[in-house]
Amino acid sequence: MIQLTKLNGKTFSVNALYIETVESFPDTTITLTNGRKFIVKESEEEVRRKVTDYYRTIQVLSNPHLRGDEENEE
């Protein structure tokens, strides 16, 4: 779960695995896989960082293929 802030200042948590898109309209809008949308104070970049940190915490990014790293095969 990542913690975000609604425009009214109230914080909430969302499961980052269900985030489908993060866009700036200019407000940052998060769309979940079920179609629900949240507008948050955090920037698009900050949301991406929080999601990446969360993925590392649960070890989704522990596999080099999932991270996008390519091994040099010789």
C-alpha cells in the first residue's frame, strides 16, 4: 500500500498493484484497474517513486527481467 493525499488534505492508502495509470491534468489523477479515479496532491513523479519503492518492498522488482535489466549473454 502507498499513502497519498487527496486535494482536501485527507490521506489515504491505495494498493499500488491496482494502479493502471497516473496522469497530470494538471492535477495528478490516478486510475485503478476497476476504473475508480483519485485526484491527489502528489506529483506524477512522486507517485511513480512511491509505486516503485512499494514494488521493491514486496520484491516485485527483484527479478532483473521485470526491472528491465538485460544481461549480456556471451
